[in-house]
Amino acid sequence: MSERLKEIIDDLPYSIRYEGSTENLIKYAKEQTKRVEELEREKKEHEIALRFYGHPSNYKHSNYWVIVADEGRTARRALGEAK
């Protein structure tokens, strides 16, 4: 659970926090926090592939083999696809 979510939950009045009516809301917020963390990890993986293919030095004639030899593996790995 993120620190911010923990702070929000802890700031709820005790009577609201433990009466049960907010449990679904708290559960949903926790799920969304996990999803955000997953998306942030995926974003970083995608950035790796984009940096590789976007780096100008990969397109110099002497380094052209770097892209050819990779055959898109870096991008597929970043996208979570088969190697």
C-alpha cells in the first residue's frame, strides 16, 4: 500500500473506518494503488525499448547492425511479449 493511501485511510474517523461501510472503498483504493504500481513498472519497461530505438547512434551506418541483430527483442521484452 502506498504511503499516501495509508495516510488517507488513517485520517478517516475511527467510527467510519471500522463500521464496515468503507471496506469496499478501501479495498478498491488498495487495488487501484497496486494497478498504478504495475502500470508504472510497465511504463519503465516500454521506455527502455523506446530509448533503444530512439537513440540516434543506433542509426549510424557503423551501428546499424545493433538494430538488425536485435530483431525487435528489446521492444518485445519491454512489451512483455515472447522473446
